Amino acid sequence: MEVSERLPGAETRRPIQRGDIAQAIRDGVHVVGIIDGEFQQARAVSPSELMDALRSGMRVYGSSSIGALRAVELERYGMIGVGAVFALAKETFGFRDDFVATTFDEERGEERGNGLPFVAFALNARRLVARGALSDSAAANLCQHYARLHFTRRNEAALERLLRASAPSSQELVEAMKQVFAAGNPLRDDGLALLSRIDTDLREVEARNQRIASLQQADRTGPWPRGVVRADGR
């Protein structure tokens, strides 16, 4: 619903997996925005598939999750990255695929449990630091511990157990952790930013095409200044 409101005419498809982008090329799709994707229960969309799409003339955007990862890998070839996850992945050496991973209920179309993907947790911690609500050391400590958990176990209860087992005097970190989880999931903002970017770019293309059409119409009809010779001899 929100996609159609922000980008009228857009078609929403399932989280992307291997083969979907090739089908989009066959379907004649010209613009694709990639947010979520599968990589455990199905093969992940590959950089080579996206290179084929870019070579075909398709405009490909990525944000939030696997879309952001692939955009970092393929930005030099024309893929367009959008949002905070793309920026974080681009600036972080050794950024891992599992940092954007989360468990997903395919039937219900929603995330399972009360966890956050690592990248969402890290972005929340960074924003709390920027507001002065969390210290740099606490944020780094929390992120280090959260990254140690397997992505299927990244949730508040598992992190609290790990913190209490790792540090005898961990109550302050546990309280800080609760702030980070309470900040919500910022990845939605990246998805909305992707929709806005596509909408802006399409409007610019439409305006450019209208200007070109106007110039072509003027070229066909004149009037031409005295002394100017047209290419057709008139």
C-alpha cells in the first residue's frame, strides 16, 4: 500500500532471489529497486546477474538489506545505493552479509521474533551516540557482542544473556542495550528513501523527455531566424 502511494504504478514483488532479475529483464522492466532478498532458503541474487541487468540498460537501485550490499559492490558499474545501510556498508571494512540478515516468516511476510538485524542495531547505537544518549565505548561494546551472535539468535534476550556472561558488572550495558532496541528498526527509512529517489529520478527523466520533445517540435515547425539554413535545405 505504501509503495503504491509513494511510487504509483510500481509493482511489488517478493524478496529477491537468484533468477528474479533475469526474469525482470525478460519482462522488459526498466527500473528495479532492491530492498530485501533471500540467501539461506534460496540462492541470493548475484552481482553477475545485476551486471547483466545494468548492461541491458536497466536502472537498478538498492537499499536497506541485500540491495545495499549489492549496491556497494556494483556502484562503480552504475548501480545506485540509497540510505544509511548503504553508507555504513560502504565505509565499514569487512562488512559481512550476515549483518543485514534476519529470520523471515515467508507465509506471513514479516520478520520473526523480537530481534534486529545487526546493521539496524548498529545504526540505532550510532544515532544514540550522536544525541548524547549513549557513550562511544558502550556503543562499540554492545555492537561487538551483538555481532558475535548468529543472525538467527540476534535479539534482546540473547544479547542480555551474553552481556551478563561476559561482564560481571554489566547492568549499565544491559540498560544501554534496552535503549538501542527501543529505538526501533531504522531500515524502513532506507526503503522509503529508495522509493523517493526512484520517484525523483523518474520525474527528472520525464521532464527531460518533455523538453526534448518540445525542441524537436520547434525544429519541425520553426519559425527559423532569417539567414539560418536548416539541415533539410529549407
